[in-house]
Amino acid sequence: EPLFRSARQLSEPLLGKRLDGVWHTGVLAYGKEYFYGSLGIEWCPPGGTILGWPDQVVDMGNSQVPEEIFNEYLISLKDKYSPSCYHLLEHNCNSFSAEIVLFLTGNPIPQHITNLPKEVMSTPFGAMLKPIIDSMSMRRAPSHASSRLEP
């Protein structure tokens, strides 16, 4: 909550527009939470990421995709969502969630999530931050409860 509260409080003076949050997304499927970060594709028990239980869970629909097919699909994405491909703005947890949800349900994730980087970068302050963000290497230790996807 503190990160989201800070986004609400600081976005107006810094960006000239209010942001309701800085969104991390994951996908709950087959009893696990799947997400993408600087370590690649990972999974954990629901709510087991380093961020804890989410403030909001959005039901994106049901899937008819068998778990075995889903697991094969995740393995096929391993290179596309490798640690070296992670980018805070352009190829992140939201990109991964959007692709996974579309595969599982045929539904897109909410646009206020996928449009957030573009919205921030369209401001003068965001444009100033972009080179810094581009040069950052987002590395973190794995969560105690997460596992990297292995073929």
C-alpha cells in the first residue's frame, strides 16, 4: 500500500496528472500465481510474491486451456521473457500478464495498466526519467516463496 499511496500523492506534483498506482500484475491459474520480473518467469502460491497479497484481483474470465498445454506455452515463452529481456517500461510483468491472460481467456487486461508507462513517459518529468530507467538493471533476489520456470 505505501507504494500505491505514494504514487497517488506524488504523481500530481511530479507528472502534472494523478496516477492511482504503479501496477504489478501476475496471473492466477491452476492454483499458482505466475509473474515476470528481472529473474524471468516465476510462480508462487497466490499472494506469495515479494509484494504480498494484491490490493485488487480482477477476474479476467475462465480458461478452457488444459494445464499441460499452459505449461508448454509458458516454456515456449522462456526466451521472450528471460531476465535479460526485462525492461521496467517496455517489457515487464504487465506485458507478460497481458500475453498470458489473452492466451488463457482471449481477454485483454485493463488498459489503465498497459497504458501506464506511455502515460508517464508523455509527461516532461517522465521523459526526463526515461534514459535513467533505460539504463537501470532491475535485479532482485528471488522471493522466498517463488520458483523460476524450468523446462
